Amino acid sequence: MRVLVTGVTGQVGGALVRLAGGKAAEGIEIVGVGRDRLDLAEPGRIEGALEAVRPDLVVNPAAYTAVDKAEQERDLAFTINRDGPSALAAGCAERKIGLIHVSTDYVFDGSGTRPYRPEDPVAPLGAYGASKEAGETAIRHALEDHVILRTAWVYAARGGNFMNTMLRVGKDRDELKVVADQHGTPTAAVDIASAVLALIRARIDGTPVASGTYHYTADGATTWHGFSEAIFERAAKVWGRRPVVHAITTDEYPTPAKRPAYSVLDTSALIAALPSLPHRSWQTALDEVFAARMAAEETA
Ligand SMILES: NC(=O)c1ccc[n+]([C@@H]2O[C@H](COP(=O)([O-])OP(=O)(O)OC[C@H]3O[C@@H](n4cnc5c(N)ncnc54)[C@H](OP(=O)(O)O)[C@@H]3O)[C@@H](O)[C@H]2O)c1
């Protein structure tokens, strides 16, 4: 199965290419493409990009992901997150191939009090979430054979993410302030890549999950403050010191985009549909990603 993966310079796309790179023996050939070969901001040229690769399946983790900047660049966010995926889905429909599309917990408004299920009503608070929600809707209209995989709070050893920001800032400061009233689940990019790989394997085995929208994150939940404490707990063993993290409210840390106060996702539907789905606690995943980040620092 030849699988076209978009956004190879990103956290999830990169993790998927690395993880699946050696899977040729399992019948999986990954063709990773960057923006230079498939630009979601140029929907009219996506058909040509598909034709050049002739995939059997498309995985689309690429997206406009700058949550705050999207408030100023709303049109661009919609072009990349709605029009690009819409054209991708149309191209897949034309070729009668499937699409696995990565989406976000920020489609929800955060007023929920229990983990969000895939069928719960969406009500994005910001332009980024709205653009991703519009992309989901466009895909559902254009293509029957799709899996929309919503995930949350993505981080990796490399890339612009919360863990790396904390490690950069915490190295030089004795005290910092982190928001403690937004709840979610930190999810390692490599775990999302493993989930996508399990979806691909199920297709190859003739037992694909039914088309639709699913949730995938690590197990458990925390706040940004809880996540930062877990990061510094691990960093302290390396640094020999630990910054003090003061818990603050969202109101004390205003950002251009509003974020959901609660965006924990209920992953049980995907676990039930795909028994081979790997999943682990966010703390166990953090152990691994943190160690990878430290190892990368040593060799840098
Ligand atoms: N990051 C999070 O916390 C988070 C949370 C929930 C859901 N998600 C979703 O998870 C997915 C993966 O996120 P991520 O954290 O891996 O993202 P990321 O690290 O920010 O990477 C985004 C990728 O998209 C590519 N891209 C941006 N604009 C493009 C365009 N016009 N055409 C083609 N490619 C383009 C980027 O390429 P360049 O390097 O060329 O810019 C990059 O490879 C996204 O769909 C995102 O919405 C992310």
C-alpha cells in the first residue's frame, strides 16, 4: 500500500515517516511530501500532486497550526485547513482511495464536564478551531472513505511545542507562571503516528475501521500547569535544579485566541473499533519523549 503523507516537516508527519519508514516488508510504502510537493494553500494544484505519487491512501497531518496567529490570518488558516483538505478529499474520491485526516480538540468550546465524544456538538472558540472544523465538514461531504482523527496537545522531541518551550524557559529561570485552568491530554506525536499506522495495518488486513470521526490521545488528563510540573520533575534529574511553577488562570495570561477550558477527548470509540490500537498514559509517553529530547541535546 503506497501511502502519501503530507506535512513531513511537522511533528506528526515527521514521526509517521520515521516510524513507518522501515515498514516496506509489511507492505507499507510511505511517500512523505512537504509543502514544496503538496501545498494545501494551493487547492487547485493538489490533484497534480496526487497524480505524481498515485497513492493507495492519503494521510494528512499537515495544517496551519499557529493558534494565535490564525486570529490575524483567518483567510489563510481557512485556505490551508478547509480548502486544502477539501481538495485532497475530492482527489481521493476521484481515485476511490481513503483519507486519514488529523484534526483537533479545539473544535470544542470546552464547556463540557466529561471527556468529549466524537459525536458531541462542536463549537470552536477561535479561527484555528473553526478552520479545522470546516475542514472536517468539507471532508465528510467530499469523501465517504475517511477517518478524521482528532487529537490534542501534541508535542515531540523536536519542534515548536509546550515541552520544548518549558525546557527552554525553565533552564534560565527560577520561577515561571503556567495556566492551570485548561484541561487536556498531552499527546506525543510518535503515539499519534503509531495510531495512524495501526489504522493503515487494519486496512491492509481487510479489517478497516468504519469511516467517521474518532478521538485519539494518550490516556489520562492534566492541565498545562500539571504538564509543566511533570516536565520539570524529569528535567530536575538532569539539571540538578527545578524551577518553581506558579499556577495562574487563563485570565492572567491573555492570548489572541480563546482556548477551551476543558478539551479532554473520549478515545473509547477508537479503542473499541481498533483493538490493536497502541495507547499509554501521557506520563509514560513523556518519559520517552523527554529522554529523546535530552539525547538529541547531547548529540547537538
Ligand atoms: N500541535 C498541537 O498541539 C495539535 C493539537 C491538536 C491537533 N493538532 C493537529 O495535528 C496535526 C499535526 O500537528 P503538528 O503538531 O504535527 O503540526 P506542526 O508540527 O505545526 O506541523 C505542521 C505541518 O503542516 C505543514 N504545512 C503548513 N502549511 C502547509 C501548507 N500550506 N501546505 C502543506 N503543508 C503545510 C507544515 O509544513 P512547513 O514546515 O513547511 O510549515 C508542517 O509540516 C494538525 O492537523 C493539527 O491541526 C495539533
